[in-house]
Amino acid sequence: MKKKTIWDLQRVTLEEYRSEGKLPLVVVLDNIRSLNNIGSIFRTSDAFRVERLLLCGITATPPSIEIHKTALGAEDSVAWEYHEDALTAVEGLKNEGYTVCCLEQVHDSIELQDFVVESERRYAIVAGHEVDGVDPRVVDACHYAIEIPQEGTKHSLNVAVSTGIALWHFFSHLRP
């Protein structure tokens, strides 16, 4: 197999990306402390045409050299907003008609592969702090809790990895 070149990938320009349609999908970052994780989520959000990111609490915002190291410019292509707390952001999304899903290991969560994404709905995914997860008040405010099944010795995945896995699930069902 021959590796694809940058021209084979037929990527759009920044201006074209900004003007093209996005998935009806928002990502909420609840107190993410690692700038590398934030940058990685920006980059993954760009890849899957996420509508926007809501950066909440201690989650750092661009411009940032550390975010840029992993975002590789996606902090310029993906729309983002800062909110002082995730609960207010989630309540606002619910008022806008979004179905809000947190990525969290809780009783009665739905395993990701069993979560049915409906193409006529708009969704938001909430990802939480690397150690403490999504704030319990935010979990309670969400419509659903989604859990990624795991069978290894560790109890959780890195927040950027779990967000990427969840975004792929939604992208694969919402992509036109």
C-alpha cells in the first residue's frame, strides 16, 4: 500500500472549513486540566466537524502554545466559547434543544455501542476532569450517561481518548 500524500487527502482550507456545515454536535469540557488533552480534543473535533466546543471552569482557552502543540491549528478552525461552569453551559444547551450526554461511569449508564443516535436530533457530549470526571451536578442535569466498555486493569481511559471514541460514534451516525 502507498501512503496518501497531503494532496490525496483533499483537505479544505481554514476559510472553507469555517463556512461548511457542521454536525449537530457540541462538546462540553468540564474542568479539563491538561492543555494537551484540550488540544487533542480540538483536533478530534475538527476531524469530525463538531459544531463547537464549550470550555468550562478551569479548562484553558486559546491562544495557548501548549494547546496548539496537540491541536495543530484546530483551535482556529473549531468554534469555541468559554463558560464559567459546565452546569450553566449544559442547561443552556438543553434550552436550545440539545440532547445532552455525559461520558461517565455511573449506575444505569448506556454502553456507547448501545446508544442510538437519531439523525434528526442535536447532541452535546460532556467530558470531565481527568481525575474526578464530570461534576455530579452536571451528570444529574444530562439526559443520558454514556459509558465506554473496558476490560483491562485500568478503570478509565484518558479524557481525550474517550472523547475521540464517543465523537467517532456520533460522527458515524450523523455524517451526511
